[in-house]
Amino acid sequence: MPGDMTRLVSSEENKDLPLSSYNTLGSDSDISRSPNESGFMVNKRAMYEPGAVMVCSQKRACCVVSMGFAAIIAVALIVAFTKPATNGEEFPWTDVRLPFHVRPLYYNISLHPNLTTRHVEGHVTIKLTAIEETTAIIIHGHDLNITDYSLNKKYGKPIEILKFLVYPPHQQLYLGLNEILRRGSNYTLRLKYKTTLKEGLEGFYLSSYINADGERRYLATTHFEPTSARAAFPCFDEPHMKAQFFLSLVREPQHIALFNMPLQDSVPLQDTGLVMDSFEESKIMSTYLVAFVVCDYKSVSNMTRHNISLSVYAPPTMIDQAGYALQVASHIFDFYQDFFGIKYPLPKQDLIAIPDFGAGAMENWGLITYRETALMFDANHTSSWAQQGVAVVIAHELAHQWFGNLVTMSWWSDLWLNEGFASFMENIGTKAAQPGWAMEEQFLVDKMQPALALDALLASHPISTPVKDPAQIESIFDTISYKKGASIISMLESFIGHKMLAEGLQLYLRENEFGNAATDDLWAALTKVTKKHNNELDIKGIMDTWTLQAGFPLVSVTLQDGHILATQARFVVCEENVTDPNEPLNTTIGYRWHVPLTYITSEQPHEQAMHWMNLSDVEFEVGKDVKWVKFNVGQRGFFRVSYDAAGWAGLISLLRNNHTALSSADRANLVDDIFTLVNPFCTATQSWAGTINGSLALELSLYLKNETRYIPWHTALEHLFQWVRLLFNYPAHTQMLQYIHTLIIPHYKRIGWNNTGTHLERLLRSKILSAAVYCGDTHAIQEAKRMFHDWRINGTFIHPNLRAVVYRTGVRYGTEEDWRHCWKVYNTSTIPSEKKLMLKAMAQTQNPWLMQQFLEYTLDSTKIRQQDVLTVLQEVSKNPSGRFPAWRMVRQHWAQISRQFGQGSFTIGSIIKAVTSTFTSAFDLGEVESFFKDVSVGSGERALAQALETIRLHIQWHEHNLDDVSHWLNQRVTPAKTQVEVDPQ
């Protein structure tokens, strides 16, 4: 054999030959072959036929074959890891992150969106500077048709662009240059492009509404966070790549255009009938905060105390619902300027309602976009709960104008610096505008308790967590970044004080304004402030234990003869196939925390004391006369507490005999901890199942007959009705509903159906009335049905605070005509909160055909807006008759749903959770695992893991608690005379 295969593949002289040449290089030139014989066959015959040049041994044959396979694999790997651009060339940059060779200074963007044809013509000029010498520029671009490009240096001298490549998987553009960009020099990059207005909820997209004449009116709007600015214009789409932006936008004369900055000039374009608006140059900011809208909206405006122009924009049919948003935004805006100690740097702040909007709102600097339900308020149609939602979302987004916009996280790994702080500040800002709403107590049920519930899963993640690609980034827009982030800041405030926290936040903002920061920059600012006040706390050391590892500690306490022993270990709900629980999981800290262990005692119930658990267990004395100790005062700490048998007995006795001896926050905390600890769980140091029996939690819940405050009831009903869902396929289901009924019946009689009382009393009324209906209370059901009938037939007014329970009951116990009426109201109402109530009510139908039709409507955006698909799936899944139809529908139409929302959208994960969260059996688990085994879920990967873990938890709950809970209910509950047919939401 004249040639060796190994040498041919790897030899230097043949490295540039095409693979097709390898077959002939080693052939014998004297051997003839037919036209159909390949070189491989010729060589094969030469090796094995008698009289050939060489006879190969078996050993050598195996060696040759093995090397041949190795060569094939090597070629396959080369092909797999080569990143071809759209023209087939290899894309020279392999990282999903941009290089640091150049950075932008200034964008000049010109856009002409045609709302009729949906075509967009764009031109962007980017002034950039070279940080390092380079012969290439790599920027972001997604679904943009680049039609022209050029690069110039000083005085307009052009630089030849040798190569232009597009790499869609990383959404990157590559410009290869014929000369080196010099460090410290500035250059001008110009690109012309075309794109289209999408129908999704990201990038630069099309939305619409129905005007008073029944005509559909279109608008173009943006949503760029986290990585969709690149879909509107070529840019350096990473948060640390800050720049200034100048926008010119061509529109039709009946429209207005809005941008982050005020309008500077408006010029008619001759012979076109069009108008070009030019806006003032922006402050330096990240691309994801850029926003522009073209619409025919109306507005209401005023000037804040600090002389900032504040406006609310909405469709003409809704502008009369904008007054409350303007009022509350003005109040909160002025409060924040004083609280942060830094003047808002822009001349205006616009708030605009968008008909199709995936998130609740988006904090674009100077132009905040909102869902209609998050901005519109009508006193005659919007409930107290929805009103509070408007105020909270406004407070959240206005907080971002400082936390996130003025100072931006350096990379998405520290998203919590934006969202955790805005979530923390939203309660403070709302309290400033509405001081009677007890927002500090509501923080527990809105932030702390949901965050604890999710963070107990092994599929949770640290607050500061590495992310790289768009799907990973989208996946951390979740309860951990928002609500756990807010909760640990609240805990920090509890041990350094409100004034010191505020001073530290002001310093952090001043030191980093118009720039980027990381978590350590915040800790550094707070450390400077605490040291100035002679407080030597190691802020970074303490808080790293809460931000750099997932989860939280369970603090187990025992009291004996006045002596307290408190130990800590990671709390996780137990899951199948857990690796050795004694081994730390994904942390260098070892799942130990610096825990501010606060407590009150029977001897000093109004004097809070504290011991630090510095990565350790602690022992201390509280006095031999102490009968009970309550730890984690006000549930300000992000941890759970488990007491020994005597400790729980003392606290249960206290709640039974004198529950007001503890604050409502502490009462809610005890309910939250004891019901959660009934779940089977394991810790990093030990594992056991059902440490607290379900019967003990039910014993504590008996005190609720005397509970009159909203916060404890909110917590209790969440847990009690979760148990109802877990017991759905068992006889104890009906008994559980009957037991809850015994708890609420005295409060139902006391509260009644009249809309009276304080804000919190009205929230409580809604909870109690709904619970009464769900528990099958005959009087409540009949009253709700009567009110629904009078409303449908006679148009009788129902107070907004009663509508949710009335509408849902009317549909659940009603006819097809009742459902159709709600569908009509949904399609004709101009009240966003009313439309949302209709969606939730229609999900309560017991008619299988109507339910299937309703689910099918989610696939048609002309019937159910894309933004509302998740709401429908969540509500139908909570309906016992709808949980399996919803799951089947999602499974059947997964390809369409995936295309509709995109695998880079956080909505995908929410949909997975929505349609699986009520599953409780091994069969259900197998179905979910089987379906998603070979299905790509993109950014929903973590949500899928959490959903599967939750189903396993439900299965284990049955194994460990069903008998105990059933026995307790048998002893306590008298069999009902009527069958209960409802399941709580």
C-alpha cells in the first residue's frame, strides 16, 4: 500500500485538500477502475486480492479500520464545532458574549416603521472607541437585513471592510477590516437595514386596540429587556456597553412618537405626507432601556414637586382611567427623589399603557411601558386589590429609574441588583403614597413567603448566578431574583436599621451613577456607612452567604430550663434521587449562613433580642421562667424555624388563648413555618420525613377561628387550600373543605357582603367570601349566584371588591349562556381589570366543550391576546375539571406555543409550571417526564426542573402525611350532608 491513511489525514502537505481528495491520494496509479468504483473500493481490493501490492494482517486491518473511524469522528467534531455564518463561512468569534475590543459612545438611530405594511427601514450610526487594537468589530443583530455598511475613522476617511458575516445562533454580526483599529481612537460605523414589526411581545413589535367606533387601531412599541434591542437596531446589546442615544423617527401625521427623551423637533417630509420627529439626546444608558412608541394615544400630565414633567399615555377609550396612576406616580416620584438623595436626571417621565405586553411593566428610562391592568384604574370598576397592584407596579418601575437605570448591574448575573431592590422599594414607595395599606406587613405574603417556598427546591439557584446566553438570562427573571432579593435586603435592613440602609443606598448610587456596578460594590458602600457609625459588621461576609448559594437555613431550636440551643442546616424539600445530603451542593460556603436570630419571650414579649449564628450553632440563656420563645421576629429573616415538641406546644397554647400577644406578622410566620415543615424534607446535615406531623399544623390552625387580620388569614388559606388540592383524589378532600369551613364561618357571618372597612379589611373580605364558596357554603353560593343573575339580566351594579367571587361562582354554577355573556363582556369592556376578571371567571366552567373551546382560543391571538395565554392556562389548570385538558392542550400544541413565545422567553417556564403544578401522582410525573424528555424548552429548563421536583414533593407528601391528616380530620370533622364540588384557587 503506497500511502498510509493516518499520514494522509494529518500530514502537513495535504492539510488544505478537500475531504473528497483523500480517497484517491493513496491509490495505485497502475490499477485501473471502472467509472463506478470509488478510490476506497480500489484500495480495498488492492489490499485483499491475491497478487496485490500488500497483504494486510488482521491486526493491521483492525488498526486501519479504527483509524478510519477516528478520522470520521474527527471530521464530524470539526463540523459540529465550526460556527458557520449565513454565507457558509466559519464565524471567527465563538463566544456568546461580545469581545471588549471596542465599545460604543453614541448611537444615532433613524427609523421609519410602516404600521400598515409592517416594514421598517432603519439606519444607525454608531460612534465607537477602540479599547484594544483589533481588526474586527463584532456587534449584535437579530433578524435584521443589513443592506449597507461602512466604517470611517477621523475626518471621515473610510476603512475597508473585507468581510461581513452574520451568525444567527449568537445573534452577532462580524465586520473584518483591512487595517488595525488603534487603541484610544474613535471610529464611526454606519449600517442600513430592513426589518419587520413582529407580532410577538419582544423587540420592536406591533400591538393594537379597538377604538370607540369598533375599529382596530395599531401601534408600534418596544420591549428590549434583556436581549431584544438587537432585534430593532444593530448594537452592542450588553448592559455594561452604555452609550448615549439620539433618535429620529418617521411617522404618519395622525400618530405621535415617544422616546426616552422629550421631542426636540418635528418636521413634515415634503411630498410624502409623513412627519419626522427628532428627540433630545439621551443620558448614557444601556441598550435594554431604550424605548420608542408610535401610537395615537391621549395623555394626562402634571409637574412634580421637583419640576419633572410626568405624563400617563393611554388609548382614547381608557384615558379617563389614567388619573390615579398620575396621582400616585407623582407622590412616589417625589418621595424617591428625597429618599435616594439624587435628582432624577431626565426632564420628563412618561408612563404608557400597552395593549399587548408580556411583562407587568418595563422600566425604560423616561418612558415606562405597562400592561393596561398595571396602569389603568376606575373607581367604579377596579377592586381594592387591583388598585393596590397599580400602585405597587408604579412604585417598582419608578424605583428602577435609580436602581437599574442610573446605576446598572455590570452583567445579568447580578440582575437582583435591579429587580431585588425595586421589589424591596415597591412596598416602601407604595406606603409613602398609601400609608393605610400596611405594606410592611404585606411584604411577608407578597415577597418573603413565596420566595421561601421556591428557594426550598433543589432546582433553585443563587441570587447571584452565572448566566451567559439569552435563554439563561431569561430564566433568572424569577421569584429568586425579585422576591428573595427583596427579602434579603429587608433582612439586612432589620439588623443595620432603616436610616443606615438608606444612607448606604445613597452612597452606592452616588459612587456609581451613570455607570455599572456589581453586588460587591453595594456591600462596599454599606460597609463604609456602617463603619462611619462605628458598626463593625462584615456586610460582604454576611451577605455573601445569602447571595452566593441557593437555599436558606432551617434553624432548629430547643428550650430546656431556660437554655436555648439553636442549630442551622440547609432546608430543602426532599426529592427522589438526591445525592448524599451530607455533601454541600454547588457552594464553596458549605450551606452555612450568618443568621440574625431574633426572638421574643413570654417574659419580654415586646423587647426583641438577637444572637448571631455566624456559620455556626449557638447556645444562650433566656431565663428559667420563660414559657415560650418566638424566633425570627416579624419574619424579617430569610429562614425557617422548627421548635421542639414543648416549643410548639407553648406557642400553640399562646395562639389559642391570647393570639394578639404576638403581632399579626409573627402569627403569619408561625402558620407559614409549621405547614411548610409538615412537608417531607432533608437538610445538608441530616434527613428525615415529616418531622412535624400534619396533625400538629392542623392543631395550630384551630386558633384561626379567632383571627381577624388579613396577613395571617392570607398565609393560612394559601396552605390550607394547597392541602385541599393535594387531597383531591382522597376521601379527606371533602373533610378538609369542611374543616376550613368551620374556621371561616364565624368570619363569614361577621364580615358579610357589604363593602365596608379599611383597605385590609376589604382584602380580607374577598378572601373569606371566596373561601366560603369554595367550601360549599350554601348561603355564600346562593348569594353570589343571585348577584350574578341580577347583573347579567338587569345590569345591577356589583361592587368591584365582590366581582371576582360573584363572576366565578356564576360561571361555575351557571349555564352556557352565562359563560357566553362573560365572553361578550370580555370582548367589549374597556376596563382592563374587568377583562382580566372575565378571563378568570370563564376558566371556572364545568362544561367540557366550553372549557376546550376556551383553551383553543389561546392559540388564536385575535381571541385571547398572547399576553393573557398564561393567565388562562393557570386558571383552567386550577379548576379540577380543567387540569388535564390544559395539560393535554399544551402537550398537543407545544410546537406552536414554543414558536409563539420563543424559547428565550420566561413565559415558557411559567406555562410549564402552570399546567403541571397541580399534579400529585406518579403517573402524572411519568407523563410530564416522558413528554419533556426529548423536547427543547429553552429558558424554561430550570422551571421544568422545579415543576418536576414539585410533583415529587406532592407524591411524598401523600406517603408521609395522608394517614395522619386523614385520621385527624376523621376525629374533628362531622360528615357533611352535601357534596362539595369545588376546588380552591
